[in-house]
Amino acid sequence: MPPVESTRQEWQEGHRRVDAEPDRRTRARLLELVDVVRDELRRRVGQTFTLADLDQAYRDADAWVGEEIDDHRSAAVVTAAAFHLYARGAVDYTP
């Protein structure tokens, strides 16, 4: 499996975990954090990008996500979910 596809599976799992959060308030908070990370992705990656560009940004995300969100326990899931959603805008995105 190509590395980007493996990473995309990780992103999808993060998105699934956020969606599956049983507590409504916790899920709402996670979605707010996903939006924060997506906003930062727009700034860092831009609006025209490939999945490879996004994969590279994901590899560097640990360095900046902690500065953007205050819930470090959920950072990995939130980050993966945000990248999953943002990937849909990649010029080479296929479902």
C-alpha cells in the first residue's frame, strides 16, 4: 500500500472516532477542535494541494497542533479527522 493511502486510512479512522463519540458535548467539542486544525491547514497548506502535500503536512503536524488546540489528549484523533476532511479538497483526491 502506498504511504499516502496508509496515512489516509489513519485519517479516516480519526474521523470515524470523532463521529462515533457517544457523548454529544464531547463530540461537539471535538468537532470544534477539528475546525481549528482545518483552519490552520488552510493557512499552512493552502487551497491548492495534493494528497502528498497533505501527507507531508501531517508528518509535521505534531510540531504545531499542540499550539492550536488545548485538549492534548484528543490531539491525535482531532488531527486525523481534520486531515481526513481537508483531504477532500486535494486536486488528486479520490474517495
